[in-house]
Amino acid sequence: MKIPVKWLKDYVDIDISPKELGGILTMSGSNVEEVIISGAEIENVVTGKIIEIVKHPDADKLVVCQVDIGLDVPTQIVTAATNMKEQDIVPVALHGSSLHGGLKIKKGKLRGILSNGMFCSEEELGIAGDEPVHGLMILPADTIVGKDIKEVLKLQSAVIDFEITSNRPDCLSVLGIARETAATLGTQYRKPALDYKATPGENVEDIYKVHIKDELCRRYMLKGVKNIKIEPSPQWMQERLLEAEIRPINNIVDITNFVMIEIGQPMHAFDARQIKTNNITIERSKPLEKFITLDKVERDLDECILNIKDGDRAIAIAGIMGGLNSEIREDTSRIIFESANFEGVNIRLSSKKLSLRTDASSRYEKDLDPNMAEMAIDRACHLIQELGAGEIMEGCIDVYPKQLIPHTLEVDSSWINSFLGTDISKGNMKMYLDRLELSTEIQGDALVILVPTNRSDINIREDVAEEVARIFGYDNIPSTIPNCTATKSGKSEKQKFEDKVVEALTSSALNQSISYSFVSPKIFNKILVPSDSKLRKVVTIKNPLGEDFSIMRTTMVASMMECLGRNYSRNNEEARLFEIGKVYIPNEDAQKLPEERNILTIGMYGNVDYLDLKGVVENVLDILGIKNTSFKRENENPTYHPGKTSNLFVKRELVGTVGEIHPGVSENYEVEQRCYIAELNLDVLYKYADFNKKYSAIPKFPAVTRDIALIVDEEVLVQDIEDIIVKQGSNILESAKLFDVYKGKQIADGKKSIAYAIVYRKEDKTLTDEEVNKVHEKILRSLEHKLGAELR
């Protein structure tokens, strides 16, 4: 909301600059978005009278002018303009001046003749209209010479743009900001003149009847004006409206807009000739009813929208916009003023439904004070008389079914000081609250406050403390230690678990990424998920930001591929990322919340392969102390490359999938390298994690190491070999580590060589060759029998 400082000064004395005022109001709780000062860029431009014009001796299109700018000696200006004559008064930009758009003017020679500046047109001063400008700006003959052009043309004005929060509708006006300004500066503010004299004769109460048929209308006032003269508003009113970004129309419409900006109460004026029944009814629209508003657009109404009706015919949409059928016209001779109050939520919903948001609706939707209606209609009548725009009829219709009255709030002053950490006296608290028109009495240590109806935001003691704090000055409140009861702090076990996971991954040279939990339905096609997959059963967002964020994800593979694709598109040669996030699995009972699973996703491309990814996963498992793990080949997952993917199990419970992404998926994300992703269920890992590290003594007896190289079919899995070694290793097997996989000329087609280093040890004695050979041969026989393995 833009408030002109000049308008503000009509009601409160301000002796500081607009920027200082904006800063002070910000510190007292008014959110100042911007202080806009027009004409500030124009400097060192004065009025001057041309006393002599002679032709330039060396240029046909230039003339040399002697100009009186109020100094003892005339100033010489060379110009190509032709629309001026001697004795004309024009704007003169002197040496060192600046004009609209930042143009700098310096003295210089034009064809050998010195020019000490230049004459200005409306365009150079930034006040040209839509029509093209031809020639200089010629000022009135009685303009004083040597005056600053900004003062003469009233170019310099300041407007403060406020962001008014929804809980402060009392500030949606010049008067509301004046009240805040006076309270902040410690001065008084003046209320606008409301007095007027009605012309004896006709009484509006004898002519019109008002019927409120819906509680959405909380108050409705009507006032009549006759012998109307439709003409342009005076210049001062037009200037104030324009600065507030309201387009002047005519004196009657401008008065309603002026009152709305000044007091904060929207008003409307109807052409009385168009009120055929003389019965004003406030009720909801009929289903499928159509109505043409003042902007000449036909609107489709429904039974949720409140109307102002002339009998059964709508003449306005309540609180939003009037109708074309009752607008003020050039020949209007009699009007009726409406000043009403409507329920805010309905106005907001109706405005949104009609895609029609106006200055009036933006105020009504914040729940205005019904008691402002009377002040607004009195102010409009005063302005009618002040402008000589018509005669006020006697009487006033005021239908106010449930009158809103001030309420009392009692607050302990010592509690306020304790709450704020201050030491403000009761007297000062009363003074601060009185400045805000919160009439306060001191009763012992208590402050008894009569809260006016326009302060709907003050209902509890904390609200009162806030008012005291902001007028006392937030910057004056000392820093204090919060008064709170100590509670047990520290991270939960799950948080510690996640820290361990992050530690394991960062130590493996991975970087953490973060993505949104809401995704596009298109991701399932990009990662090749079948149409009947359970992953496609998703939680749909009711109010999404757009289609790309319309569902909750059931897999994090797409999110990781998005990250990898983004890195690849930025020419990163390799990426090693991980993310800890959630997937959302819908509940079979639609009334229940979805299941939220904590998922770890690891993704990489570049100088890596499946074994690098598997090594990172094993590092995580090792740090978490998880044992009894196994990797089983996975060929059915369409997102992953068949034959290069495995499922991870802890005991017999599935943890997730580890493998190379299908080339088709990589192509969909425009990644021309092999991508490797692991998607693991952190909830399962948490269940099996064991951080209880136990001391193990250094072995006293030596180990026996045997290396074996086996030739097996290519389809044989390393995991199967290891399972047999572990099972047959009895109680003397300490470890079995794979150290070589070979395929080549020395190995038959369809075969591969797998080499292991096997360590045997016993804790209580030194093993003999006989004991080792017995177990070792048992392992070899089992490998040969079950997998067809041969020693190389």
C-alpha cells in the first residue's frame, strides 16, 4: 500500500526526511517495503527569463540566448529550440546539473560559442505525457525567476510503500499510518474533518429501505446527495490519488476512492435514477446468475457470492465492484452513498472465484472494523460540501444488527517486563498504549486496557506486550538470557545413526545432495517403471505448485538421476553423490497418512564401476556394524542393467538395490556415461546397526594362508563361492578375500578365473597342516560339487 508523505503530513507533523521516517516506522513494527522519492534525480535546474535571442554567427539552426536566472549577470545558453521568444520563462539546466534518466549537463562550446547549460522540455524533466514533446517547456508568465524547478513544478514528492500484514487492517489507510507515525514519534495526529450540513427537505430514510438478508453483511449505511455536479476533482485531490496509484475519474468517484485511501473504508456511489424499487437488499446471488460489472465484463455468479440488489436486480457485487447498470454518469444528478461492512473470508473467496481483486476487496478480505463505516460516510459528505459537488439530503439509513463494541483486557505490568526483559515503568507503558489509542488505566500493578474495535489483533497479554515493545523501541530492549527450564538435550539415536551414515559416505569421497520430495508423474516413464508397478501408486498433492511437483515420490532413483544429469550437463567429468530422504507409500486406507520410509540413495558416474559402488555400500555396512549381509543378483528390475545389479539383504530381509542403471534410463536423463545407483532402506539398516564395539585381543598364534584360483562358469556368482567357503570353513576360517578375477586367452570361453586368499587360524593353539588341509579340501570338494569349480 502506497502512502504519499504529503498526504500523511495533513494529519501528523513530520519534521524528518521520508527515508528517516521509513526507517523509524520499520523499527516500530510497520513493514516499509520502499521509500519512493520522485524528482530526486533532477538537480541544479532553475527558472530563467529569456531577455535576448540572437542568431548564432556560425550555425543557421542555433541561437544564442541571454537568460536572467536571478543573478547579477545574465547566463548565456546556446540552443536549437524554436518555440521560445524573448520574455518567455523556461527551465534552465545549469553547469553540473542532472536531468531525468541521470543525464548530466556541463557547460561547453557549440560552434565556438560558450553555452552554460541548456533549456529543458517536459521530457528532460520526466513529466511528459503520452503525447510527443515538441520544443521547450514554456512556464507561466508570473513564474518567479531563479527558483528551483522542483519547487515550481512540485516535482519532488515522496511515497512510502508499506506491506500491511493481514492482522492489521487498521493500518490500511493514511489515517492508520498517521496514528502509527504519531505514536512512534511521540506526537499527536489530527483526524479529518467530518462536519457537514444537510439541506432541509427530502429525507433519505423516507425514500429508501434497506434489508440485510444474510449475516455476511454486518452493517449497511446509506446517505443521499442531490443536485450533483459531475466535474473533475480539484488538483490537490487528483495529485493525492495519483501518488497513491489511483486514477482520477470524476469528483464523485474520486471522493469514494479518496475516503477509502484516507480512512481505510471502501465506499460506493450509485446513480439514484437507476434504483427503481427504492429497496436495497443485501443477499446472495441466484445460481447461474449473470452480472456486468463496472469494467464492462459479464460475470458468472453463484449462491456463494453476496450481492447488493435493487429489489431482485443486482446492482453491485458486495465488497468487490459495482455494476454497470448503476454507474455514475455525466448527467447524474442524484446519488446514494453506500458505506458497508462485509465478512472478510467470503469476500476473499468470492474475489478469487471471480478472478476480480480490487482495492475494496483487498481491504474487506482483512475484516474491517464495522464502526469505520459511519466515519467514512460523514467524511464523504464533508468532501461533497467542500468541493461544492452537491447537497446532502437529511437522514441516514444505518442497519447494524450486531454492534461491535470495545473489549477490556487486563495485563500485569510486571509480567510484561519479565516477558520482554525490560524495566519499563507502569506510567510509560500507559503512555505508549495511550499513544496507540489503547485507552489504559493503572490499577495497582495491572494495566486495564480498553481495546477499540479497530484493533482486532489485540486479544491476549502477549499482544499488549508487543505494542509496548514496539513503541518503547525494539532497539532499546536489552539482550537477556531466556528464562526457561533446562531440558535434556542431545541427538536422538536415529540422528546419531544418520551421522554415522553421512560420515561413512563423506569418508568415501561422496558429496551430499538434497532434492524435493514432490516430483512429476513423468518420472516413472523416465526410469522405465512398468505401468502395473506398485511404485506408480502415489500420494497426490491437492494444491501442487505445478505438474512437475504434483505427487510424492515412491522412489529416489529419479531424484538421484536428476542430480547426476544436472552435473553431467554442467560438464562435470565425474560425480559421486548421496542423499538421505524419504519416500511416501500410500496407505490402503485412504483416511490414514502414508508410510514414510527413510531412504539412502548413492549415485555416481565417471571413473567408477559396480565394484566401486558396492565398496561404498560395504563401507557403510562396516561402520554401522552390520553383519550377515549378502548380495543377490537382480535381473527383474527394469530401471537397472540386467546382470550388473544385485539386491542387498541383511540376514533374509531386503535392504535395497545396488547396480548399474539401465542405458535407456541414462539416455532419458541425457547422461552419456554409465551411471551406478544404490537405493537402500535406512529403517532396515537402523534395525540391524550395532555400535557396541567389543575389544578383541591380538591373536597369539600364527595364521595359515592358502591361495586358491578357481575356474568356474561365467554365470557363477562370487557371492555363491563365498557362501560355500564360509559354510565349509568350520571354526578355523578367519577370512576369505577375493583378490583377482580374470578372463582371457588362457581361460576357456564361457569361463572365468576367481582367486581368493583364505586365512585359517585358531585362537587357542597353532594349527597343523593336517588340520588345515582337511578343511581346505572340504571347501574345494564342495565348490567342485555345487558350482563345478576346478582348481587352476
